[in-house]
Amino acid sequence: MPADTVSVTGWGRTAPSAARLVRPRTFEEAALAVRGCGARGGIARGLGRAYGDAAQNAGGEVFDMTGLDRIHAIDADAGTVLCDAGVSLHRLMEVLLPLGWFVPVTPGTRYVTVGGAVGADIHGKNHHVSGSFSRHVASFELLTADGRVRTVVPGTPLFEATAGGMGLTGVILTATVRLQPVQTSWMSVDTERASDLDDLMARLADTDHRYRYSVAWIDLLARGKATGRAVLTRGDHAPLDALPRSARARRDPLSFRTSRLPAAPSFVPEGLLSRTTVGLFNELWYRKAPRARTGELQRIPAFFHPLDGVPHWNRVYGRGGFVQYQFVVGHGREDTLRRIVRRISERRCPSFLAVLKRFGDADPGWLSFPVPGWTLALDIPASLPGLGAFLDELDEEVAGAGGRVYLAKDSRLRPELLAAMYPRLDDFRALRAELDPRGVFTSDLSRRLCL
């Protein structure tokens, strides 16, 4: 198998560590890679879109699973697909959309593998309706530390430990996923502006049930009466009769087209995303949004994955990288959300990628992130002075309110807060100790958080 010792980072480009990158091309090679792990163990890695250190393993092995990328079977009647774990959501869209099917859940990038989607139990703009990715998985095959390949189904402890378990129960080889039927590859989108955080939360709470997909971009540099002002974007898959009769779209309604801008340069000067430049961007972005617009037709990539059109967009933060911070607090804890938004605004954190969503019912994964309530995600340049101490304080607030941070985006949480955030942590540790007593599956994240 091809293997090199390389420096590996998450999408945030912080805390790189060197590991032996192994590239299996068959299930047998994956099993050999697991059996051949040294004392530092190994961890599966997909397309590297975890923001922190979940798919890093300093001094050990990292299994690049993107070579296992076959689509084995599509059941167009039942609406399911059986595929390798290394297949990306982008590839599934290319294949499935012309057949009238869409992935059940997609995050803000389609360059995520199916294995990564299960391991991080990803969520999207439709969590309040559809839950997280694992809710739509009928089964998966898991290569465990003893060399066995197990078929894992919902309702079992191994399923609940693996969904959101960040790759620490084994290597997912294949998955059978239930799909979402669609008539077109277009979205019907409503957009409106909210004047402040309370206005935004009221709009979300009152009318989210009307939409399958819902997300708000929030201006975290706005202060005073405008604190938390936002642009709210919601929509659903457009039916065929919503397309203009004379348009090309009506002749080929299920075509999947993407476009790409030039890649971000490999070198970006430090400080490009300052409070001044981000403040200017936020002002322009808010002002250009319509006060209220309904029924706009947008392509799927524009609605779900606008940043995917800029290859290597994470480079704009410079060599120091950035921290993606995402937390959730439950319904009834709105004051905690308000207080955190005010603190971020008063500290003038230069974040231009900040989104607020509402989560629906939780899924059963023991380390799955979503719980019913409010989730805020924001990016902050890692070089911002005092950032670590500031986020530590926010962690305390989140944990005190019964909330949690998202492990797939984390790069700096203190381990002593983990049990307060994830009540099934002891169950996860016990199953992992039984299943993998030698600690074959390990990562920089698992060592940092004592998982």
C-alpha cells in the first residue's frame, strides 16, 4: 500500500502533526493497515474537512479512505444507496440527482465522505425536520480492532457509539443510506433580514416548521440595538411546476451543475481578516440582502455549499489558520445564547462565517452533537490575542447551561468539561475499552480529550 510520513492538519489548519499516511484501495488492505498499526495506533480520514484534530494521529497511522469510493447499488424504488465509506457527498449528488434522489443530510460542504458523515454524525440546515445523518443510515459495515467486519444496524450499542464517535470504534467500510426524493435540482428560497437577535429567534421559532431547510447568517460584529442582526435563508426542493416553462431548467430539471472560482492563493498575508475588513464585509452582506424575498430559484450548490466554489478557501485566514467554534444550548436557555452573542460582539471577534440554526429532536449517538435547541457556529482567526482564554470562558457557559460543543469542529476543548457536555461519555469509553482494549483506534483528539 502507498504510505508516506506527512504533516496532517484539519480544515482549520491549526496544530499540525506528523503521521504515516496509509492509502488502502481494498477492504483487505484496510484490514492489513489496521492489523499493522504500531504503538500509536491509527485513525480513518476522509477528505479532511473536520476542522480540528479528529483525523490526525501524531506519530501513528492515518488511513486515507478516499480510495474506497465505489457505489455498489442504488435501489431507485426503495430510495437507498449502498456505497463505500470513501464516497463523497459530491459524488453521490452527481450520480443520484439525475435519478431524482438527494442525500438526506448535507453540511456546509459536499466534500465530505460517507464514512466521515457517520463518524461525525453530521447535521445540516434541515435538522429541525430530518435530524442528523445517522438517522438515515440503514446499516454500515465496521472493521473493528480485532480484525472482524461487523454489520451494524440502528438501535444497537455499537451503532450508537459509532454515530458521532469520531472514528474511534473502528473503520467504516460501507454504508446503506436512505435518500430524499426530489423533482428538480433547484431550490425555492425565501430570504429576509432580521434586525437583531431577538427578532431573528422569533422568526425562526414561529415559522421554521414551514421549511425543510433553514439557516441564518448572523453579524457578530454588530453592536447596540443591532446586536445579532442577521440574514435568514430558508427553502425547500423546488417542484417541477415551479420552474419557468420556457427555461432550459425545465428541459433538464435534474441536472447537477457546479462552478468553481480560482483557488485561494497558497500564501495570504496575516491579518487580512481583521475587525475592519470583516466589519466592512458584514455591513455589505447585510445591506445587500433583501428585506424580504420569496420563491427565488437557486441551484443546489449555491444554496447548500457556496464556499465549495472557492477551492482551499480556508487559506484566507493565513498560515496561522482559524478556529471553528460551534455550540448548542437547549430550548429555555435563550438567555445563554444572548449573553454569548453579546460577549462575542463586545470583544469584536472578526467572524464573517457565523450561522445560527435550530435543532430538532436528538439522535441516539452517544457522542452525537445535536440536541433540541439553538446552535451557533463561527470562525475566528487562531492568531486573535487571548482567543484561547475567551473560548474557555464560553465553554464554561455552554456546559453550565447543559449545552455542548461539536467534536468534529473542536481543536481546543478542555477534557474536564467533556462529561458535562456528553452524558453518555462513560458508556462510550466502556464500549471502546471492551471493543478495542489495545487502543488501536486513536487520534490527536482522543488523546487530548481522554476519549
